[in-house]
Amino acid sequence: MPSQPSRSLAAVPNPKPGRDYEVRCRTPEFTCVCPLTGQPDFATVTITYVPDESIVELKSLKLYLWSFRDEGAFHEDVTNRILDDLVAAVEPRRMTVHTDWLVRGGITTTVEASHP
Amino acid sequence: MPSQPSRSLAAVPNPKPGRDYEVRCRTPEFTCVCPLTGQPDFATVTITYVPDESIVELKSLKLYLWSFRDEGAFHEDVTNRILDDLVAAVEPRRMTVHTDWLVRGGITTTVEASHP
Amino acid sequence: MPSQPSRSLAAVPNPKPGRDYEVRCRTPEFTCVCPLTGQPDFATVTITYVPDESIVELKSLKLYLWSFRDEGAFHEDVTNRILDDLVAAVEPRRMTVHTDWLVRGGITTTVEASHP
Amino acid sequence: MPSQPSRSLAAVPNPKPGRDYEVRCRTPEFTCVCPLTGQPDFATVTITYVPDESIVELKSLKLYLWSFRDEGAFHEDVTNRILDDLVAAVEPRRMTVHTDWLVRGGITTTVEASHP
Amino acid sequence: MPSQPSRSLAAVPNPKPGRDYEVRCRTPEFTCVCPLTGQPDFATVTITYVPDESIVELKSLKLYLWSFRDEGAFHEDVTNRILDDLVAAVEPRRMTVHTDWLVRGGITTTVEASHP
Amino acid sequence: MPSQPSRSLAAVPNPKPGRDYEVRCRTPEFTCVCPLTGQPDFATVTITYVPDESIVELKSLKLYLWSFRDEGAFHEDVTNRILDDLVAAVEPRRMTVHTDWLVRGGITTTVEASHP
Amino acid sequence: MPSQPSRSLAAVPNPKPGRDYEVRCRTPEFTCVCPLTGQPDFATVTITYVPDESIVELKSLKLYLWSFRDEGAFHEDVTNRILDDLVAAVEPRRMTVHTDWLVRGGITTTVEASHP
Amino acid sequence: MPSQPSRSLAAVPNPKPGRDYEVRCRTPEFTCVCPLTGQPDFATVTITYVPDESIVELKSLKLYLWSFRDEGAFHEDVTNRILDDLVAAVEPRRMTVHTDWLVRGGITTTVEASHP
Amino acid sequence: MPSQPSRSLAAVPNPKPGRDYEVRCRTPEFTCVCPLTGQPDFATVTITYVPDESIVELKSLKLYLWSFRDEGAFHEDVTNRILDDLVAAVEPRRMTVHTDWLVRGGITTTVEASHP
Amino acid sequence: MPSQPSRSLAAVPNPKPGRDYEVRCRTPEFTCVCPLTGQPDFATVTITYVPDESIVELKSLKLYLWSFRDEGAFHEDVTNRILDDLVAAVEPRRMTVHTDWLVRGGITTTVEASHP
């Protein structure tokens, strides 16, 4: 059965919870929809975190990011929502989500939000 | 009223039909769906052509490329279809469509088709 | 009705005022006029800020930057004025405006001003 | 007295008319206005030619390109007009004009026209 | 059931056999073993071809390249063998295999073989 | 006799134990196996450390990294194990291991762990 | 009347003395003469400063840097002299002069001096 | 005794006159003076040739290029003169001189002349 | 027993003599001595060839290039000698040797010779 | 008389001892010999320092680095020795020596040592 976009994120146990170490996941394959015009937007998403008890399962991360494909979302809002969802799912010691959006109106926008 | 994805392409008169000259349009904002897995694919599309009586209207090109967003399409097939549609719409003296797809299974694929 | 250059900047509510996060907008499409010679100058403008209650609305930012097209402005002055106008419009927690000017007399100039 | 934009192009004698050699002039400082929306467009212009009896005087070329600043012009049209004007002014053995336009609607466009 | 390395290559029908067009597949994930020392070698493999009746199925290409992981193979030999196997599998109108090997003894080697 | 992959790491005396200085070793030639799918994974490994009494012998490091070739290992786990093994072998004043993995599911992952 | 090289530097009033902001001027067009061999040396000069009451007038900076064209000057000395002259002329809050010299004897040299 | 700029070029015997082979010399250290304004101009000079009986002696080439330091010269003229002088000095089978000039008036110029 | 520099080159049988294919070997580790000054020179050497009955054995190529370490050699001469020696050793269908030398007197030199 | 490699380093008076400023010298022309195999090693050496009473004379630095050409030296050891020799010769306020070695066994190594 093929995969489906999904808003749920899977956490798996951190293999080395006794150490502060950093994981970074980056994908240029993020697209959502502009809430004003209904037209597609494209971004590269970078997630950097220090895990606590759990790490993000990569396949569920892919399906989670896919779930925005048909959703209207402002740049600033979607960046903070991805951060909130990931923090809720894996409860990292700290995490940063960075989004880098393709040109709109001649302007390139990036947004970067961190927890805590 | 916001724009909509559209399979129709607008042609406008070539301002200099007496000269062979080259136009190149490139966008990293192309996405469609893998017909086997249903998962999104992403590509950069480059269209290079020598116009005859008509040139491609840019906004209609944007809406045309958007129309593949929910469609299942193999890399080789979609490249040839974009070429066929553009050739039918503007009847260029010659045209090349080049697609450059993001990594799948560790492999990057490009496809390039030309008319005539 | 086509858009017009405009000195007014629109602010929209910050979707996540409870968090310090950073937004960066960059455009290579800035041009104004040298007050001494009347000749055009060109710059890339980068605006980085941490929003408080408001964020900058992107279309109004585009029209605002456009409004300098026919105005005489020294590099150092225009950078500080853009910062002042944006600070007045969105009252950010902090903001930096960076301008990177094309070569004049063999010399490349950049200016960077921050609030507070 | 400060310089002014000017549609006239100055030709100066070729110092080596007995040899086919190539001159290339490039500037990222070209801007004109979209005839549909009235909004500014930006391009890098590259002129490559083999002079015959004359070469292009650089200051007049700068003032000539400046003269498009307030003019509405489609990408394909303005490229061919620059070529036509330069061919009329210096009657080169051969010449190519290449324009590389900043992103509009997610699409980057280049146009390249040659004489003869 | 997980995938396995496999020396067999799958061919699927060319969706546009009436046109000469080019497909290029590239992967940095190729490794085999030096027949003299038994130590691992690493290469980027690029396959460029014009299909006739068939195109290469990407998953089978991945499993095929994986099948060299434990095999001893000289740079020149393995490049020609990949070409021979792919030509036998999809009978392309023309094909080039290019391998770019990581440094050994301070020397970087590339090999490029074409059919016909 | 050809070399063999080996889990043991050789330490040689630090030629300048009286000074804190930094050594960095980087190789793009690391490959292991995904524990879930059995398919090969590829990474660039960077080891940065300040030696105490010992430094890492380079040939033993090469054979050590080679020993993961047929082993199933998650990205986060293998990075921490390399760090643990190297810390045990050379007891550095401080050390960081950084792994940069090739794309899986459209996502690039890096992991970075430090001691102490 | 054409410009002349000049050791004098013009200061103009800072348009925003109430704010600490940074100006950076860079030119690859610096040349002087080696005091030992009499042969030409070439450098890129970068001046970064926070103005107080005055900013550097760009044309006088160009003529000032030109004035070194026939002067013998060691790399370390000329960098400190440019800094001293600029500090005397515009009395900045802080300033750095960085020079990056082309290869001599296989060695590339840079010098960086700051005030205060 | 220190070297001096010199308009004379030394030729030394070609060690392999029986074979057509190519030599390329490039230097970013060329400067001359604008004949109109008296201000310095800067260029990278690239000389590519197939020697016949002689090759260019490198030190004499350095002193020759240095000899333009105080001379007024238009871009197109100086390129052709360097070619003429080098052709007279070493009588190559073929030669190309390419000059790449730093920005003037926002425009970058290159000139390329070949013999025969 | 450690390896030694050696002027002899080993040829091994071409695994695919029935096909014209290209091999390229590149190393940045070439050094010899200037015959005039006795000082070291450094180059990147690139060898591209289509083998006939033999291919170059890589270890012997490394030892061969090493053998120039203490030898006086002009750029043009050593390039032709490497080509002559390799042609004698492996009798390729065609071969090109390209050398790219580090800066001397502000000038970068490359030499490229081909057989036949 | 041609220059000779030399282990002695010349110091010349610092022209601006009253100011802390930084000098950086970089050369890609360093080679020594592996003490285990007798084979050549290659590195780029970067020396960064704040001079006190003396600066390094560049020609003596070149001859000093040349003196390692026939000497066996481990990466970590030679980096610390260069630092020790330079510190002894010019007694800088602070100094860093960074060496960046070409690939051996698939591994790139850098070493960085500082005083004090």
C-alpha cells in the first residue's frame, strides 16, 4: 500500500540519551499553498535539534512535511507550526526550524524559529 | 479572483518574427506525483526555443506547469508531454524541454527532449 | 488596477508573538538615484528582524522599496531611512537592514544598520 | 553638468579594422518597466560583437541603456530593439545581445538575439 | 521483504519512441572492491542515453549498481561492463557511461565509454 | 598480505603533548547498511579532536571505518559509536564526530556528537 | 579637468550620527610598488567602519588609494598607513582596514589592522 | 639590480617544435591608464598560443606587461597591440590575447583578438 | 619495502580493446625544479587517453610522476616529455597531457600537448 | 646565485609595533616526505599572527618552507615544528599555523596549532 501524507510524527528512542548531540535534517521538497492567492509556494526546510529521550523517525517526517502540500499557510506561521509539532512529538532538549522560500514579488524570505 | 492551474497555454505575437532568436524560461517550482507510489516528485524545468509567429505568455506558462501538481507522471513521459503541449501552442521553429529531478533512490535523473 | 510605488508599509499580526523568531527578506531589485550625478544606483537589500506584535506584509514591502526608484539618496542615508520606516511600521523587537551596492569608481559599498 | 539618459549611441573608430576580434560588454544595471503591470523589471545585459569600422563608445552605451528606465518593454521586444539600435549605430560584422531577467512568477527568462 | 542487490536490469516501454530524446541518471552511491588490495573503491556513476523501445527502470538500476558492492573490479573494466549490461537490457539508440572515482595514490580517475 | 577491515584503532604518541592543538580527519568513503531495509547508506565522516597523550594512526582509522561496510547502523547510533570508540582508543582532550549522509526520502541528515 | 591622485581624504557629514552603523568599502584596484625590487604589487583593499560625525567621501577615497600607485610600500606598512590616514580624516568610532595581496614567491599575504 | 619595465619580449627555442601544442599564460596584474581621464584601468590578461620555433620567455613577458603601467591605452587598442607585439616576437602558429577589464560605468568589458 | 620514484611506466592489458573509450587521470601532486633558479615548481597534471591494447597501471604512473621531484624541467618541455613517455609505454589511440602550474612572477601557465 | 632551501628564518622590524594587527601568509607549495613510506606529501600552509617587535621576512619564509622538501615529517609533528620555529624567530604576540594535507588513504587531514 503506498504511503499517504500524514500530520502524525513518529518518535523512536534516542540511542544515546546520555549525551547532548545534534541532528540536522534538510529537504528541498516542501510545498504548500499561499492562503491569499491559492498558488503554490516552495521552500527548503531545515530542522536542527538536540534529542532528549526520542529522535524523529525519518519516514514519518517525510509524510508529515508532505501533509502541507494542499494547505494554505503563511511563511511565518508554517515555520512556527512545524516547530510546535516537532517539539510536541519528540520533546527535544532544543530545536531550530529554518525555512528558505523561493522568490515571490522579487523577494526571497527565510524564517527561523527555535525552542526553547 | 485568484489564478487557477490550467492546462491551456496562451501564445502572444512574436515582436520580431523576421529574426531567429532564442528565449529560455526556467523554473525550480515544478512538482507532480509519482504514478507508482503516489508520492510527490520535484523538478526544475527549462524551456528553450526559437519562436516563429508566437511566443509563450509567461503567466499562462506558470499556470500550465502548476496543472501537473496533482497528476501522476513518469519523468520521461511528462517531459515529452510538456514539449508536445508547448509545440502545439506556439509552433516554434525549434524547442528543447529539459527537466532536472530531485534524488530518488540515490539517483538524480534529467530528461531532455527537442523539437523537431 | 496595476500596483503603484508607495511609501506606506503594511503590518499584519504576528502569528506567534509568544516566541522570538527571525524573518529575513532579501531582494536584488532595489534602485534609486545618485543625488550628485542624477545617475541610477543599484543595490541588494536584506532586512532581518525579530517581530513583536506585527510582521511586514510582503507586497507592501515591494511597493515601498519601489518608491525609491526616482529618489535621490546617498547609500548611508537610504539604509538608515529604510530601517527607520520599517521600525516605525512594525515595531520589531530588533531589526537589521543591509544594503550591498554595485560598483562605483571601482569601489563596492555595503551599509548595515540595526535597531535598537 | 550631470549626464542624462539618451537614446543616441556614439560610435568611435575601430583601432584595428584589419582584424576580426571580439568585444563583450556586460552590465547588471539594466531596468525597465513591465508594459502590463507598470512594475519595474531588472536584467543583466551582455553585448558581444566583432567591430567593423566602429566600436561602441562606453559612456554613450551606459546612457543608452539608462534610457529604458521609464519605458514599458517586453523581454523579447527590448532585447531585439537593443540589438537593432546597436547594429544601426556601429554596423558590426556580427553582434549578439543577451538579456538575463530576474524571477517573475517563479520563472527566470533569458533572451538572446544575433545579427546577422 | 527488503530489496536485494541484483545483476538483472528491468526495462519498461519508452513512452515516446517516436522521438530521439536523452535521459541522464547519476548517483554518487557506487562502491566496489579493488581486485588487487581487496579495499573498497567509490565512484559517481553517470548514465546518459537515448532510448529506443525501452527505458531503464530506476529501482532495478539501483539494485543493479548495488550488486557491485562486494565484487572486485578495475575502474576501466567495471565501466565497460555497466555499459554492456545496460545496452543489453534496454537496447538504446546510443548510451554513455561515465565513472568518476575517488582519489587513490593521489590520483583521481574517470572513465567514459559509449555505445555505439 | 592485503589489509582487512578491523574494529581496532591504533594510537601513536602525540609528538607535542605540551600544547593544545587540533587535528581534523575527513573522508567521503564511509558506507554502512540500513538496519531496516538492508540497503547501503553513504556518509562523509569528519573527526576533529585535540589530542592528549596519543593521536589516531591514520591507516588504522581507515580500516576501522571500513569495518562498518556490512553492518546495520542507524545514523544517530553509528555517529555516537564512532565517537565512543575513538575516545576509548586515544583519550583525547576533546573530540567531535560529524557525519553527513546522502539523501534518503528526499531528506539529507547530519549528526554531530562531541566529547566531553 | 581630469582627476588626479591625491593624498587628501574628504569627509562629509554622517547623515545618522545618532546610530552606530557599519559601512564597508572594497576595491580590487589597489597597486603600489615593492620597495626592495621596484616591481608592482597588487591588492584588494577593504575598509570597514562605524562612522561618528563624518563618513568617507567615495571619490576622494578613490583618488587617495590611487596615490599609492608609484610609491614603495611594504604590505604591513601600507595597511597601517591607510588606517591611520582614514582615522585622521573621518575619526570613526571604530575602523578595520584589510588588504589581500596577490601571490609573491608562491605566498599570498593578507594584513588586517583595526582602530581603536 | 632590480628589474625594469621593458617593451622588448624575449623568445627562447621551442623544446618540441615537431608538435602542435598549446601554452596559456594568465595574469591578473595588468594595469594601464585611461587616455581620456588619466585614471588607472585594471585587467586580467590571458595569452594562448601554439608555438612554432620559439616560446615566450616568462620573465620578459612580465616586464613587457609592466611597461603599460604608465601608458594611456583604450581596451580594444591595447589588446590588439599586445597580440601584435607577441606575434612579432615569437611568430606562433596561432595566438589569442584575451583581456578582461574591471567595471567602468557599471559595465564590464572583455576583448579577444586572434592571429591569424 | 617502501616504493621508489621510477622513470619506468607499467602497461596492463586493456580489458575492452574492442571499444574506443576514454580514461582520465588527474593529480595535484606534481613537483619538479626550475632549471634556471633551482627552486621548486608545482603543477596539477591531467592525462586523458583512449587506450589501444594497454592501459596505464596507476601505481607506476604515481612513481613515474614522482621521479620528476628532483629534476630541472621547463613547463613546456616536461609536458611534452610526459606525453612522449606515456605514448611509448601504452601506445594509446590518442592522448592529451595538460599541466596547470602555480603562479610564478604573477603569471599562471598551462601547457597542453596531444598525440597524435 | 640561485636561492637555497634554508632552515633559518629572517625577522624584520615591525613597522607599527604600537598596534595589534594581524598578518596571514598562505602557500599551497609545501611538500615533505612521509617518514614511514618515503613517499611525498603535499599541504597548503597558512600562518596567521599578530607581530610584536618583528615581522617574518617573506623570502626567508619561502626558503624555510622549501627546506622540508626532503625531510620525513608526520603531519602533526611538522605543523608544531613550523609553529615553534616561527615563534622563536619573530616572537609574535600570538600565532596560528594551519596545515591542510592532500588525501592519503581516502582521508584528508588538517592540523592547527596556536601560540600561546
